[in-house]
Amino acid sequence: MKPSAEGLVPFKVPSVDEPCSTFYKVFGDLSCGVPPVVGLHGGPGSGHLSLMAFTELWFRFGLPVILYDQIGCGQSTLLVEKAGDKELWREELFVAELENLLAFFKLDQSGYYLLGSSWGGMLGSAFASRRPPGLLKLVLASGVASCKLGTEAAWQRRNELPAEMRKVWDEGDASNDYSSEAYKQVLTTFIQRYVCRADHLPDGFLDYMQQFLENSHVYKTMVGRSLWIGGGSLSDWTVIPRLHQINVPTLVYNGEYDTSTDSTQTPFFNLIPTVHWKTIANTSHASSLEKPDEVLGLVGNFLLPKSAGEDGANGY
């Protein structure tokens, strides 16, 4: 789907002298009178291409969609020279960028919906806990409530692999050498089970993965060597003490075979005052690519009210 508009939003990054900008795309008509959905991609550093499935919300529900590349990836300013700067690459930077984007479109005045996937769900929950002006509803797609829970869940899934595969993975971790064909096969198996179970990868998926791999400095700085080893600036991150402050209706969903297991979703469900949680059967971390019709229906029906005064199309 081609965007109806795209461009760059100037963004002043603290401690960076060079002019920076955030790349965005708009799908649909922002003047149609329906609040837009602002998408927060995962990674950190995966880029807006990972959320392209949600552009169908415009065709199916009349919901305009705004996607953007977070600073450090895609067509936004990359700041590769800031790789490893754990003081820069933290939640606060991405909150400031989101605030800047919303102000550019004046959505803090007119209203919007926020959809965050994976790391985007972490960012979205933290942002919503600040009770920002204009936020109407929140969707958290396969996020985690804390990195501690996320790491535990990643290990749970890894330990579900056969013993011989776990041995290959352990050897790679011990040597910090992941170049063997045996390791690549193990990683492929893990991805096919817990990251994207689709029989046929959607158009653009490989482009998104290639872009992510070519510019992984944000991921490596924030996450560390891997989900299992950690060591990045997000290592002690948690939104759990702030979840009770979210004051908008919230939809939480994950996949049955997700790396974001149910244990990572439970704090969202228990602590956000108005919340609905759905686990998508027979999907993993990329449920919007595996069952797009079901996920788009779930999200669209949640966001659009049946009539004035109701929380959502399914009564959420």
C-alpha cells in the first residue's frame, strides 16, 4: 500500500549537535474526522516496515494510520556514531520523539489511538502511563511489562527446543561465535516456532529484516548481545509500577507460541484499570503477519466505538 503522505519531522536529540529527523508515512486521510492510529514498531530499531499489516485498518475500518521510523533506524537519522551510548538510548529519548511527532500532527489536541508492537508495546505502555493529552485508546501487541519477565520468557521458549539444539546454542553463547551452519539452523527453527510461523512470508518482510540487520546498533545498545544474555540499557527496565496510571481503555494481545508469553502480559491485565486481553491461537510473536484478518478485526473493533458513550465495538 502506498502512503498518502510521507516526510521528515525535525527532532532535537539531547547531546547531539547535528540536526536529526523522524521519518513518517501516513496511510489514509487525516482530515476524515476519525482519530488516527499511531504505530510504534519493535526492535528496538526494527523500523516501520514491520507494522505495514496495520495499514489495512484504513481500508477495513476507515482508521488513518501513521507509521514512523524511530530515531536510529530506517529512514530517520541513524546516529550510528552513538552506538553503545547507554545514556542516550533509553526510554526517555523515544518518549520525547513520540511527543515531538504528535505535536507535529497536532494530535495532542485532536486525539489519536496508540498501537505498540513488541518493544513498541513497552514504549506505548510507558508513554500511556504519563497520561498524555489526546490519547484515546491503547493497543499493546506482544509487549512485555518488564525486561526481567521478557528474558525469563525468552529462556522458557529456548528451553522448549530439543536438547541437541540447545547444546549448539549454548556453545555459540560460550564462544560468542554464531557463524556455524548448525547455529543458523537452530536460530531458524526458533524463529519459525516462536517469532513468525507464517507458511509464506508477507511482501516486504525480508526487506524489513535486512534493514534491521544492517542497522542493529540501537538493538545491541539497548538489549545487549541477545534477549538471553542482555547487558543493554533496557536490562532493568520495567513499567509495572506505572501501569495503574494508564487511564484509557487498553487492548493487550499476544500469540499462543509467542516469545512474549502469558507471564509477560499478566501485569498489563492485572494492573491497567480498563483492559481486555486476547491470546491469538496458533500464532507467535508476529501474529499480525500470521493471522492478519483476525488481528486487524480485533484491533479495529476495539478502537471504533459502536455509538457515543461506549468504550469499543466489542464492549471492551
